[in-house]
Amino acid sequence: MICPYILIRQIVFHPLMTTHNPRFISIDSLDAARKEIQEIGSDSNSIDIMAPKAIFKVIKLEQVALQDAIIIKQDMLSLGGEVAIPRDAFELKKSPADILVMGTVTQLREMVGKLQRHYPRIQAIAAELAVLLEDIS
């Protein structure tokens, strides 16, 4: 019987893995994403669906009430994204604070929709984010 560790090492270092030329590419706009997706021959009907999923963005929001930050974090986590909030946010002592919202363009747009269903203060944040996301091309 082969030890799983050895099996994993055999797979990881298998010589055929180098024939696929794995590498990171930089995609920083919807136009670049569309171009890369089109170049590999994807169905033209799916390009606009996939392009926003290829771009990862980090948005810094300043002076967010900690109660709002926690709600934003929960909404973004439900979409597969992330929000960095202050360590002591759940104690609600240091408010307001800056937060970092991280996700794909698709996740960010979906988050805006979710935030629009909350109370007015969060709806105002959603409106600001919607304007920012309009500028992604």
C-alpha cells in the first residue's frame, strides 16, 4: 500500500504537469476579461456572464458604523466574498471604522443588491458602491 503522502508527491511532481504551462495572468478590467475569455474560444453568449467573475477588487470604505460593517460582512460572506473589519468590531466600541470589501465584480454587484434591502444608512452605502461599480469597464 502506498502512503498518501507519497502518492500526493508523485502527483504534484508528475512530469506531465509541466506541459500545460500553468501561470497567473493579470486581468484588471472587464474588457481584458472579455478578451481573455474570447481568446480561448468560449461561447460568445457566456462571455458577459463570465467576465465579471474574472476580476477581483478590493474596496476601502471609510467611517462605516460598526453595526453596518458587520451586516456588510455577513452579506458579502454569503456571496463567497470577504470583508475585513476591525478586530473589536463586535464590541461596538470604536465606531465608525474603515473596512475592506473583497470580491469579484459579480459578488460586489450582488452585494449591492442585498444591501439595498436594509435600512437607510446601509442603503446609502449601497448607492455609493453602485456608483463606484458603474465605472468598471
